[in-house]
Amino acid sequence: MLLGAVLVLLVLGGGPASAHAALRGADPADGSVVKTAPRSITLTFTESVGLLDDSFRVFDPDNRRVDTGEARHADGRADTARIKLPSGLGTGTFTVAWRVVSADSHPIAGAFTFSVGTPSATPPALPGTSVENPATGGLFNIGRYAAYLAAALLIGTAALVAVCRPPDVRPLRGLLLAGWWGLVGSTVFLLLLRGPYETGAGPAQALDPSGLARTLGTRPGLALVARLGLLAAAAAFLLWQRKALREGRQPSRAALSTGAALAVGLALTWAAAEHASAGIQVPAAMTSTVLHLLAMAVWLGGLAALLTLFHRASVPSRVVGRFSQLVGLAVTVLVVTGVYQSWRGLGSVSALTDTTYGRVLLAKLAAVTLLLLAGARSRRTVTRERTARNVTVEAPAETGEREARETRVPEPVGGRADGTAESRVEGRAESRVEGRADGTGDAPVDGRAAPGKPRPPAGAALTPAEDAQRRALRRSVLAEVVVSVVVLVFTTVLTGTLPGRAAAEAATAEQSAGLPVASVTDIPFTIGSGDPGVRGVSGKVQVTLDPGRVGDNGLQAVVYGPDGGFVSIPELRVSFSLPGQDIGPLDAKVTDRGGYWAADAVNLPLPGAWEMKVTVRVSETDQVSESKPVEIVR
């Protein structure tokens, strides 16, 4: 009952929001100058956010930290964060660094400045606003990869046993246990790392009791606890089915219903704490995510289970045929839910190539296409194998029936008292049913007869063609398993990447709030040729300054040709000047990074309309310089 209440809370507790929060506004505003010191600082976001113990850090003009009160939501609104300031702040420029957790469980951070009275003569450097500690983030991602893989093994193996009904399920017990233990271990690992992941601390803080206590009060923490509860129920379920697994018996209807409910519950723990729990159409998105995860687990985990059976047991062709049908259904579900989730996450077609989320999604689609091709090859191999086996099994059965009819001794109507006649009739019917040419017979893929089923003639061995088909099927399934791991990696990366729709909403919110965003400038150029018979070179240089404000900026420059494709040139120079203050030119010192040019830190000390000059050299003698203004804000 308690576990059910937690799941209901996870499902119903989230309202509509935009996946990944963005700062909508600040009071005092970024870069503003106020006459008197404010009593508090209030931030407003595009969605509800979770607050941390260190959500605000305020620094005075001398870069000393200001003692502040505890961070709270303003007026009970979950999309705000407020901190009280002490009296007697003084005058000058103050710096505010903030950090909160989005409704979709990802931490976000930023910084801005405001001034009291008059701005400081030398603006203070903004503190680092790195969203995560690299070591903690790397370990957290490893835990997420392991969780997806373990869930696929556990759910996919159970689905193959329940739907495909292999005659001997004992080789799959180890796979079920590996999936269960892997999911338990990765869930505990993620639960411990959740605190330092949100605060940006190092992995050593994973065992901090206060951080763990705070995690248990958040939506992601509740989802992980619910997952552990469901895994405990799954362990009891596996113990209940242990005898049946050892004896090779098929699960009952009650067992099938219980297993399906546990699988849905496990998938729900992901949907309730990731992108689906925030954004537009939350109920539909969570339903789609649950179906998508289950279909993925059935397909990818089932492949691993089928490969295990190939190497450790006889696999009747009907089992492979049923799995092929199951995969067909899973692929249909993946396509429908994938199209919906792509539309929901991208927001526009251009986001496929313009955003990181879109590019990772394209890579995942390419991997899924390879997986489909490998699956199609496996199905063709199975069809050839089953056709050859059915012909082999059916011929001796029909010959045996003719011989029995010719030599049978007449018997009383209704058969002998010991029931031999009935047994003979049933045996003939079974031979005909199990050896049908439509592929529903039980001839094993590896050539060995399934228990209690018709066998090939005594002494028969696999022909070279049959042996080659068997080996080809194993190689094809192994290739599917390898590609499926790549698909799981891309799936995990997507869950931690800002969706294209959210990126656009965040940029719009920042612009409407007057917050600085990356500055992108296109500078067209044309280089004439001194030889009348040789055409000139034209194109454009796209320069991105991030964040486009006073202080250090990252610079990336990409050179495009007239057809919009990338162009490689021998030299590119970028410099900045501020004519009104007689500053510059300041050389950005860009270097070739293999396909684009970049500089890690271009310091622009003052706000204003800077002049950016770009020099493009395409040969030993041909070059051109072009300039454009760039607005740098405080």
C-alpha cells in the first residue's frame, strides 16, 4: 500500500512545465543599479524548481561572501526562489550565483550582478557556475547506463519466458538474477550520488547523511526508493516462481499478471523522474515513456535471452517465431511512441540539426535502423531454417503412418481396452500438427528435437547447409545484441540532454528577462581572384561568443562556403576593438580545432558596441578582412 501511494504521488505530483527550467527574471534585475540596498533577492523560473541548502551565494564588491538567510519559495510559488539579505550592504556591484533543480531532476545554475548606488570601478569576476562536478557527473551517468541495461535484461528475459515459452528456461535463471542484482546495485548507487550530483559536489559527498536525507524528500529520490520497493517485490515473485523455473514449467496466469504489473511499475519510476514528468502533455508523455521503455526492454533484453538459449539449450523454431512476432509488436510501439516523444522534445524540424538533443536523436535513429536490418536478417535465417526442418520432420512421419496402416491388425470398434488405438491416433495427429510446413512445428533451430516432440530419423545429422544457417542465425542475433547496447547508450544520453523545445523556451525566457545569451554573428566575405579565368571564393564566417558579456567569453568560428557546406581554410584571425574607449585591437588568438576555429577565453573588459574584425585567408596570396559590430553587455 505504501509503495502504491508513492507511485501515485510520483505520477500525480507534477503539473505542466517546461523540461529544464530557465531563469525568467530576477529582482533586482541583472546589471541593474538600485538606489538603496534591497531586502531580498527573488528569482522567477519557467517551471517549478527544487531548492538546495546552497541555492544562493551572494558576494560583495570585495568578493567576500554575504551572510544570507535560507532559500525559500516566494509567496508559496514553486517556480520562484528567494533569499533575504542583511542590512547595511553598502554600495558597489554585488554578484549573485544561484543553483536549483528542475522539475525533470536536472540541476541548473547561473550568475548575475546588480549594483547599489554606483557600480564598482572594476566589475567583479563572476564565480564559476558549472552545473556538475565532472567526476560525479561521470559516475552518475555510468549508474544510469547500468540501470537501463539491467532493466532491459530483467524485463526482456521475463517477457521471453512468458510469451515465447521455451521448453527449458533453466539457462535463463542466471540472466534474470543478473538483471535483478544489476538494477538493485545501480539504483542504490544513483540514490547515494543524487545529492552530490544536484549540489555539484565531489563523489566523496555521496555518504553524507544530510545529503541523503534531502534526496529522500525529492521527486527523483522518491522514484529511486519506489524502484527499490518494486525490486523487493520482484525478488519475492522470482522466489515464488523458482520451483517452476527449475523444473522448466511455464508461468501461470497469475504469475503473468503479477510480472506485467511489476514491469509497468519499474518503467514508471523512470517516467516519473525524467523529461516526461515535465513539459507539455505530462499524462500522455508519461504513458508514452512507459510503453517506450517496456518495448525497448522486451526487444533488447529478449535478444540477450535468446542468444543465451542458443548457446546453452535447444531452441525450438516456434520459440524463435514467437519472439519474432513479439519483436514486431515492440518495434511498432517504439515507432509510435518515438515519433511522439521526438515531436514533444524537439518542437521543430530544425532542432534535429541545430540542437544537441536533435543530433543525439539522429544518432539513435541510425543505430535503431542498423538494429532493424540485423533483425530482418535474423528473421530471414529463421524462416529458411524452419522450412528446412519442417520438411525433414514431416517426411518420416508420413512414411511411418503409411507403414502403420499397411501392417495394423484389425481391432474392435472403439480401440483396445488399454487405449493403444487412441494413442496411435493421437500420435499421428501430433506428428502432422507439429510438423506443418507453416512453421508452427517444434523443430529446434539447432537441430535437436524438443522434449516429447517428433525427432528426425535416428542417426540424422545437420547438413552443411543447415549448420551454416544455424551459425548465421547466432551471428545475426549477436550483432543485434551489440547494436542494442549502442541504442541503450544513446537512450541514456538523451535522458540527460536538454530537449530542443526546452532550449528554445529557455532562450526566449532569457531574452524576455533581459539576460545575456550567446552572441552569434554572420560575416559574409568574397575574395576575388587575380586571374580572370579563375572564379573568386565567397562564403561566410559564423562567430559565436558565449556568453556575450563583459569578461571572459568562449569563441567559436565556422567557415561556410557558398553552398552552405563547411570550408577548410589555412588561416583565420579574429580581433576586437572598442572605438569609443580607444581599446584594441585585441587579438582573439583563435586556433584550428579540426573543422572549426576557437578560443577558450576572449576577455572583453567593458560593455558597449565592439567592432569584430575577421580576416579569412584562402591561399598564400588571397585573403580578405571584414568587420561587424558586436554588442557586449555587462
